[in-house]
Amino acid sequence: MPVVRIPTVLRKHTGGEAKVEAAGGSVGEVFSDLIANHPGLGDQLLEDGEVRGFINVYVDDEDIRYLDGLDSRVEDGSEIAIMPAVAGGAEAQPSTHRALGSAGGAGGSI
């Protein structure tokens, strides 16, 4: 049976499980079984029958967008990784370095 890796942010829908087995011969079938057993995942993963735009899905490290999407074939033991997109970053932090004009040396100029 394929194994689905669940990201931390979605584990509340799988009872905290990081990996869940689900039946199916394609990613779509596996997702159907996964959602049947963990209904809270449905709206998180799919929109209008397609993978949500901010969710990346990999089968054995291959992006399904470059395979056959939800029709991508899986085998017993395949690993499906669900990866929510990450955006943003840290706010700019003030520098802790001294200004050049105050650098050591007589007169402080370079």
C-alpha cells in the first residue's frame, strides 16, 4: 500500500500521524482513500477536484505536475509527499555592525 507523508500543519487531521497508508493505484485514488479516512484533509488538499495551487505533491521524489497529475501511478510501497508551499521570510533586522565612519584609526576616516 502507498504511504502518504503528512506535513506537520495537516497532522491535526490524521490524529498526529506523520505517515499514513492509503489504498489506490493512482495519486487521485490514494487521496480519495486518504480523505475517506481523514475527512478534514479534503478541503486542505483539493479544490474542484484538483490539487490546490499551494500544495505540491511528489511520488517517490517526482513532482506530479510533471507526471500525470492525480492520474500519476503509484505502487505498493510508493511514498507520496504532500508539501505545502512556503512563502515569505524574516523582516529586515538592523545591523549590529558599526558604521564605517566610526571604524578604528585616527580621525575615523577610511
